[in-house]
Amino acid sequence: EVQLVESGGGLVQPGGSLRLSCAASGFAFSTTWMSWVRQAPGKALEWVALINHDGGQKYYVDSMKGRFTISRDNAKSSLYLQMNSLRADDTAVYYCARDSGWGRTDCWGQGTLVTVSS
Amino acid sequence: DIVMTQTPLALSVTPGQPASISCKSSQSLLDTSGRTCLHWYLQKPGQAPQLLIYEVSSRFSGVPDRFSGSGSGTDFTLKISRVGAEDVGVYYCMQGIQAPRTFGQGTKLEIK
């Protein structure tokens, strides 16, 4: 069974950092592109970042460039999102998702909640 | 960045009646490979999004055939032939032709 399980969310103060993890199973993680997508409370989905199968290509939405870093460890079948200089408007549920080609995001984790507040 | 515009933003449908959602992109989503990188997702209340339709018109595994997608270039439509209670949620279109990927604003479907 294809499965994605996020972890690492929680409450963090403005300006703080957090590292999200996503454990993948049930598919060939090392050959698959992966994404992070977030959803602020009551808002629409917002794509965050994309990484290719070997980590050599990374893409970000402009508002997160320089603050967020996507990475992966294929030996551990894990995806990561390092988030620095967090702001209140980064408060959201963060989803890990599998990108199966041409942007087809066909498997999603259950999400992990990040709350940025003092 | 490619802007995705969905209409309407909300729908209230009687069970058994059809529903239609439009999605327009600011640029063509036709890839050099010949594929059109437009996908539809449904987010049911309290759940993660799920893929419904990929590449304009292909239903994802397990998706009922009452869901259909059509369109080309920059104009796309998702249709539900007979809406049921299980179809309640927010529907999103998303472009996958370039990064950053972008979603539409979402269309909230409720049952009358």
C-alpha cells in the first residue's frame, strides 16, 4: 500500500525554525518526484516546493524561496522540509505528496499542522 | 507564474442533479510531450486532497464514472453527472506544466 506519513509539525514562535519529515512506503521512492503543499486554515491549497528523484532539482514558490528548503534521503525513503524565519502566515497544514509525472499528484499524506504564534 | 481561475467558487446542488466547474489557466497547459497538464482534486471535509482526474480527462483509480473532465489549452471543465452526498467538499484544479505548480481557488460543493 502506498503511504506517506508526515511528522514534525507543532507550535513555533515567529522567527523560529521547524523541520518537517515525510516517511514514504509502498512505492519506489528513489525514482519519484515529491512535493510539499500547504493549506492555511480555511484557505485554498498552496503548492510549496518540488524535488526531483535524486534531489538535484528543486523548485519553490517565490514567497518561500530562501526560507524553506526541500530535501530527501532516498536511503531512508524520506522527504524533508526545513522551514526557517517562520511567520504567522506560514501557519498551515503541510502535506507531503507524490508527483507521478506532469504534475499528477496522486498520493497525499494526512498532513501535519504547523502553528506560528507567540 | 500560471494563474488558475475557477468558477463558480460555490455550488449548491440537489442530489441526483449534475454539476459543472470551470477552470481557466493564464497560459496553455499543453506540454511539448503532447500531454495537457491539468488535474482535478477533491478535498472532502477534514481530509487530505485526493486526485480525481489527471491530464484533463483521465479518471484516477477508483473514481466513479459520474466524474468527467474535458477541455484543452487554457479552458477546462469538471462535470459530475449525478451529484451524491459523498461528493461534498472543495474541488481544485491544478496545473503541472511548470513550477511553481499552482491551484485554482477551489469550488465548494454542497448538497441542497
